Amino acid sequence: MPRIFFATDLHGSEVCWKKFLNAARFYGADVLICGGDMTGKAIVPLVSENGHYSYVLGGEALTVAADQVGEVEGHIRRRGYYPLQMTAERLHELDADPTKRAECFQEVMLDGVDRWMKMAADRLRGAGVRVFVSPGNDDEMEVDEVIRRAELVELGEGRVVEIDGFAMISTGWSNPTPWKTHREESEAKLAERIDSMASQVPDQGKAIFNLHCPPYQSGLDEAPAIDADLRLLHGGRALRPVGSTAVRQAIEKHQPLISLHGHIHESKGAVKIGKTLAINPGSAYEEGMLMGAIIQLDPKKGIKSYQLVNG
Amino acid sequence: MAQATMGGSATGARPTLFLRNATGLVKAWSTFDAFVYSFWSVNLITLGLYGMSFLYSVPDGQALVSILLFGVLTTFLVVTYAMLVSVMPRTGGDYAWQSRILGGAAGFVLSITGWWFTLFLWAPIYANILVVQFFSPLAYTLGSSSVANFFTSQNGIFVACLIVLAFVSVVVTLGMETYARIQKVCFWIGLGGLAVMILILAFASQSDFQNAFNREAASLFGASGNAYQATIDAAKTGGYGGSDFSTISFGPILLILPFLAFYLLWPNWGATLYGEVRGAKDIRKPFWSMFWGLWVTVALVAVVVLLMVKTFGWNFYQAANAAYWNNFYAVSGAKAPPVGIWPYPVMFAGWLVDNHLFQAVLIIVMALWFFGWAGTLFLSSTRVIFAAAFDRVLPSWAANISAKRRVPYGSLVLMIVPSIVVSAIYAYKPSFTSVFLDATAVLALTFLATTVAAIVLPWVRKDLYNASPIASYKIAGIPAISIVGGVTAIFLIFMLYEWFFNASNLYGTSFQSTVSSVVYFAITYVVAIAIYVIAFVVRRNQGIDLNRIHHEIPVE
């Protein structure tokens, strides 16, 4: 009886990744699934000057001695940002040149993912735990290769994988967003992508759809309304459904046992769409809190139990 | 892939952060938009004027000083909540904070009693406000006293409750985006109406008002003679001894605070919603929106009170309230006042213009203060119910949303059905009135529990606290959230003590005098505990440990 722990949208938070790996023992899970968007959104420059390092975090400008940099880097990683030591010259070079900045970002992100993969191997080697990661729309395409090379972590994207008699399909692609991220496509193409995997699943009653984007108008996809300038409307109180119609149609058509989603951090919840239990555990990566779902599967009952947790 | 720099060359400053394009990186919400929501929550006209009509019970209390003191003390509440929002901007607000800090059981019982069970009581209170500020004065002004009388009957009160519940259900169904637009229209037109009222009061003298009062008392209510003086005399028959605005006495000033809580304690009403807002971690946004919501209202209340003192005469205004409520509660010896409806200052101001059409329009325009505000009655409740359902404490159907219209029908049923029952009790069982007077106190108790959670946060959830933007805020080495929360707690405990134990039952809620309210609230807490215990046992049998929800996974 596989016991799954699902979490998503860690966005570079190293604390959350460590908790994710430890969730196997903590919750007695034998399958860990990371639903995507694992890479961070920002680099915090630590500028080296006169033997000290200056940086700004949370709007506060700080300077620390060289021997305190390690501690500061840990604190920044906890918040889901990438700390990067650099000189003032390098800082201005990156500021002035978007191409160099993009290259720098990619290098830092891939280093981070690689470190996480090694961490997984160190912590879970011999534990009998399967770990799946499926990069999300915020993760650059090059992330896949780093995961593919990992010793213990399995790449979920675009595959049908078997988990103790259950079949899981995964994709981190989403419908278009205002941010024009790395893995976005039209609803029609997304439907094709999901269908090509779903059609390979022999028994939908034992299918797990690990689709980063939540189904449209499911209550798992409510995001604050924004204007064309990405400014939150009505004090952030107005919500709009932003999920994917392709994902919803796939769930309605195939009626898998369970569908796992993320993407919309604020829209934590668990709802029934026909026979399918759809879950978005939400994300609070910035606080270092790992929001997740524990799902106990049963060969006869399908889902024996599920629980959303804040670990 | 386009990327951005913060504090970079565009501004001429050294870059502090390199951002890449990623989902959810939005620009901050407008503090003004959030202010509007907070401003509505401490509604000057609906809750404010209604709450102030009870101040006659403390005739030596200086209303203006009390209002300013309340503003100062509630600012500590605002800071406490803003800090919590920045640490844990979770959907569910009080429920989420209490359960994550104090534990799931305590969080559920303390918050669900306030944000769920107590809000049943607010539906009839809202309905009563709708009657006394809209239906009754409008009906009298338009010469239809039968309609006004209907709404003061038991059936009329119940119908008003149903109207409020129907309106709230429609708003929840429409969604916050639509209602936020309606709110903005109501906000500006309502402000316009208030400005007109202020101008009328500012340019009229007390003798103008006395003449206008006597004229309309005769025209609309059939009163004869000096109705102004007769109102003061009627108040005396119920034991009212007069009130002097210039008297300042510390004790009575404090005794007024629990009355003011009826409307000024809610600038944090939207805190249950901030979890859905990116950028809430920036403490300044929630703080300033709540702060200005509170203090703009305090300032407007001060202006309105001073104008009422100047134009109505403070003693008259207090007497009118005393006469109305003494007659309403059938106080021994109380005589009915010549103007037999609730002393609505807006209506009184309108009477200064000798034109019934103008008076009716002013009442209608000022009713937008009700309709722009009342729709959010259950909005926070539905969020708390959702949060409890996701934690599997409530059944999952409680968080169900209809596929087509996105109506949260599960939580609506849980709010509306009991509200209808409670409304019927309110309308047809007047002996239960004291229960409704406790509606403010139980919410204050919920706030107190959240405040306690805030005080202990730096020690109980070190991880969350240290990772938050407020970790560096300290006073003499003590976390600022604990100090600010401590002041808030003292303030709330003082009011709770007065509500529950005031020796002369000043607020109509003292335990020794109102057995029915003690029983009602004991039952709500017992029911909340029972729900949690049943959920715990049922879920354990399903292999779900509710204790596990908030246990932190070790990092190393």
C-alpha cells in the first residue's frame, strides 16, 4: 500500500527541500512527489567590499564580516532566494547586461538543483523511498537534465511511471500566464500533452495525475486578480480562477483516482471532480513551511485516506 | 527570458535583488483598496451610530476622549495583527494562527466559536440596523407609518433578517471582485452623503434644530407641542439623569470602551483574507490599511460627535437614545418618546432641510454605508470554515464550491441555516436579547486568543518567527510582537471583564444577570469541543491523525 507525500512549489527554499526529504520518515511515506516549481525566483547579491559583505534582505541593508557569510547564505536560501557572492564590478556588470544576468541565474539555479539531488541521495540512500520530481512552469528546461542524472530522484515529466500497482503521469507545463514562464502552452497543446500520457494508463481507477497546473474553476486555482501591469486589484481581495481548462477536461474525461496540483500557492484545498479527488496542498515556501498532502493508497479502496499538513 | 533588477540602474541605485520572470511576482496591492475594506469594517454610520446610541448608560463618560483612547488602544491590536499577517499570511486568519501556534484543538474551538457560531448573532444585529437606519426612517419620511410599524413587529424583524441573509448570500455568490466594485461606488457616494450631513450640521444652530425637530415630530409622527423638550422629559421617566459633554471623569471614560468596541474593534476584520494576498509579508501594507481604516473613522466620529454636540445638544441626543431604549426594553416607568423611532442622526440632520424628498434621498444615500458593508458579513466565516475543512476537522463538503457559479454552498449552508434559526429566536423570543448583546464580547475573546498566540509566537514557533520580517523588531531585547500583543491583551481582558462581570450589568451581558447568554455561549464552546473530539476520533479511525497537521518536519 503506497503512502505518498506530495508537496509542490518549493521555489528554491532549501529548508522546504530538506523537510521534503525528511517527510518520508516523519510521515512514514514510501513515495515522495515534488510537483514542480522547485527553483528560486531571485538572486540576492552579497557584495564583497573591504573584507565585508553587504546585502539587502526584506528591505533591510546589512553588512557582515566574511566569517558570517555562510550563516547569511543559509538564511537567504531559507527564504527561497539564491545568495551569490560577487564584487561590486560584477554586480554592475549583471545589472547592465540582461544576457549575462540570465546566464548567471541559470548557473546558480542548476547548481542549486544539483546540490538538492545530491542531498536526496545522501539522506535517502537505502531507505527504500522513491522520489519523483516533475519541474514546473517556473523551472527552466535544463533542470530536467540535472534531475535525470540524479542518483536517487526520478524525473516524472512526460512519463507514465508505475508505483506499486498505480500509474502516475506528470507534467509541469501550464496554460499561459501573465509572466510568460518556461513551460507554458495553449490549452489545446496542454490537452494533447496530457492525453498522450493518460491514454497509456491501463486503469484510470488506479491513475495518479501529477499535473502542476490545477483544473479551471475547481477552487484549487483561485489567484488574486491583477491588471495588465501585474498590479493586484481590489486590495488583493478579488480572486479569479486561473487554472487550466485542459487539465479540468482531462480529469473529467479520464476520471483518475487522484490528481495532484500546485501552481497557485494561495489556493490550498481538496475537492472532488466526479470520482477524482483533486488536491492542491498550497505553498508557504517563504516561511520555510512545507505544505503537503499525505495520501494513503489501497489496492482495493483506491484512496484509503488523505490529509493536508503544514510541516 | 526577461528578467528584472530591483534597486538597479533604472533607479540609479545599487541593485539589491535580481528577479527572474516567475509566476506570482506581482506588484503590490493598493493600500487604499485594502483601507476601504478596513474602513467599512469599522463602519462609522451603521455600527458606529448604532453603538453610540448606548452611551447614555454612562452619562459621565466623555465620549470624545473615550473614542480617542479606543483608537490608541486598538492601534496595538492593528500592529499585532499586521505582524501576524507578515509572519503567516494564511487563509483563515485567526484560525490558522491559533491552530499553528496554540495547537489544532485550541485553534479550532477558540476561532470557530467567534468566526462561525457568533456570526449567527450578527445577522439579526445587521437586520436591526437595516430597520432603524433604513426601512423605518424612510417609511416615516415617505408617510408610510404602516410599513415602518411592520418592520418593528416580530414578523417584520424576521423579514428584515431574511433580507440581510439573502443579500449576504448574493454577495458571496457574486464573489469579492464584483462586490469590491459595488463597495467602491457605495464608498464614494456614502462619503458624499456624509459630507452633506456634516455641512448641514455645521451650518445649523441648535435653535434651528429644535424648530426642525418639533416640525417633523408633528408632521411625521403626529406629536404636538415642544417635542424636543418632551423627548428629554421622556428620558427622565426611565431614570436618565442628564449628560454634560464637558464632564471628564476617568472611570466612566473606561466604562465607555466596551460600547465603542461594537464598531471600533474591527479594523482587522479582513485579516482572515490577507492569506490570499501576495505581498502580505510586507508588514507595512496590512498595517497601514488597517491603521487608516481605524483612524480615519476615529477622526470622522470625532467630527460627527462634536457637530451633534453643537447642533442637537449632547444632552438631547443622549436623552433621545435613553428614551428610545428605555421604552424598547420596557424599563419600569419609562414613557414613550414623542418621536417613536430610533434617534438616527442622519434623519435628524435631514430634518434641518424642510423637504421630505431631500430627507428621503439623504436616508437612501446613507444606506449605502449599510449595503457597501453588510455583504462581507459571512465572507471571513466562509474562509475559516474552508480552512477547518481542509484540515479535515470539518467534513470536506464544507469547502465544496459549485462548478459553474463557484458558490461555496457548503459553508453558506453552515452559516445561513443556523442564522435563520437564530434570527427567528431574535424576532420571536425577546427574552433572548442579552445573548445578542454578547456578540461583540465573544469575538473579542477570539481576538484575545489570537493575541496570546502572537505573544508566545517567538518562543513557540521560533522557526516561523526567525524567518519572518519582524524577527528584528525588538524592544529592550524583547520581541516587539510580544510587547504589542501584551498591551492588546490587557485592553481586551479589561473589556471582557466588564462585559462578563460588571456589577451593575451596564452592558446587559453580565453573567450574574443574564443566564441565557451564559448558557448559549457555554453551549457554543461545548459544541465546538464536541465537533473537534468527534472529528479527532472519526479521522483516527480513517488513519488520519489531526495532531499531525501542524507538527513541523525536522529540517536536519
